[in-house]
Amino acid sequence: MKGIEITPEHPLERVGEFGARAEEAGFDAAFASCHYNNRDPFAALSEIARRTDTIELGPGVANPYETHPVAVASRVATLDERSDGRAVFGIGAGDASTLSNLGYERDRPLRRVLESFKVARDLWAGERVTHEGTFQAIDAGLNYEAGKIPVYVGAQGPHMIRMSAKHADGVLLNAAHPDDFAWAADQVEAGLEERPDSRGEFDFAAFASLSVAEDGEAAREAARPPVAFIAAGAAPPVLDRHDIDGELASEIGEQIGAGEFSEAFSLVTPEMIDAFCIAGTPETVEDRVREIASHTDSFVAGSPLGPDIEAAISLAGAAIDRAYREG
């Protein structure tokens, strides 16, 4: 998979244009990020579906807290119908900072994610589902047919990665530094050792924040917003791996939770950008992606892409192609 994340912070017409540009640039999957403060991701994906022919489409990633897992499964199935079978289900535990704004506690995240996509698979297979676990469903079912939809789990921690490799079709590893992918490769292998052959092949995909422009400094400056969110949500072992100040990362998270985004972005350090984003010129990006390619099967270019998104889509697509072809 050569994927791209398109953030619906833009009007849906522009999101559709970005999706069409991504298809032209050779991307074969597009994910819409899921944050309540942006436009609805499924409306955005429907617009991309309308403007494209072949690119696969999915939330990147939906969480099973702010919307009931059965309702999320139905939305994904509707997207699959709307796109003539091109849906991909990206699911994860969600961003702790934004979920806290809505009063949700991210309890038992691994179990909730696993139960959610297992129930979704049963629903898509036409079954009626009664479920008692991290959520409840009583004789739930879809009143329309759904296809077989691949499940990709957004993950960062070791247990979620291993669970993904054992149960899902792929993992979207939220990281951008080669050291993180080298570490994660061991977790994937541990999960694959317990994976039944009947589940088929597994796709280890990098889901990396990427910012590219001919002006490398402009690309790095554009990386501040997503890096702030990533640093704020990073687990202590991840921060320690990159010598990132945990107290500063917590302060960034507090500013985000309070809606003080400009202040949060200003606190992002160069070290955070290096750790949590692939940012710079096309040549710099290609070199970093090539390092990551040695550990992964595929790559999703995540937000912000660059100061000029349309140009960045083409630049990123070409850099990823070169890196995976030669990596």
C-alpha cells in the first residue's frame, strides 16, 4: 500500500480535489483523519470517492469511544457501498487529548479496539450480533449487504502492535523515525507467531507524519501542529527513546486540551520534529522513507504533507516510490 492521510480541516470540495490529486500521483489508499474539531471524516471520504476511481478509502483512524462500534461498522460499510468496494477500516484507540474534551475515558483500549473490529466483521458478514464486553450490542445487525473490508489498526504501543499482527489485516504504525520501526518490527514478528494461517497476509504499514517542500525550513515549520499532537499523546517509553522532555510533552497536551493550539505548537522543539515527523526537502524525505522501508511493507504519508498540500502530494508520492523501489 502507498497511502496518504487527508485531513478534513479544509472544505470538502478541497478534500475531494486532494484525493483526486493523490490518485493521479499514484497513491492507492487515502485515509481521512478523525478529530471532532475537523469536518466529518466519512463525509470527506464520500467526496473523495465521488472524485476518484481506484484509490481505497478509510478513516485514519476511527475510534470506538465517541461513536458506538456498531454505528462505526455501519458507516464503514456505507462507505464501501458508496465507493464500489474500496473501503478500508482504520480503527484505533483515539487521541487521548481530544477524547478528554468530549468527556470520554479511554479505558481498556486494546480490548475495545479488538472487540470493535471483530463485531464489525460479523456485521459485515450478515450476522446479527449480541455482545457483552467493553461495549454492549443486543441483536444488532445491518439491514443491507456489506462486503469483506480489510481492517488496519492504528497503533503505537507494543501490545496494540502485537494484537494487530495476530488479528487484523494490517497495522498503521504511528511513528516517523527509523528507530521506532526497527523496534516495532520485533513486536510485529511476535504477533505474527500467533497469527492463524487462515487470516492471510499481514501488512506492516508506516503511518508517518510527513511534511515536504522544496524549501526544507518551510516544511519543518508546517510540521509543528501534527508534531504537537503526536508528542502530547506519545507514551513515556517513546519519549525516552528519543530523549524528549516528558514534562514539556505533557504541557503541550495540556495546552491542546485547553484549546490553546497556538501555544501548544510554539512549544514544539526541533528534536520533536526530528522524532515525530519526516520533514524537509524531497531528498531529505526520500532518505528517511528509505530507512523506514527496510522495516515495513508499505507507507502512508500523514499530515501535514507540507506548506503547499497539492505540491506536497506530488513530491511525497515520487519520494515514496523511489524509496520503496530502491529501499
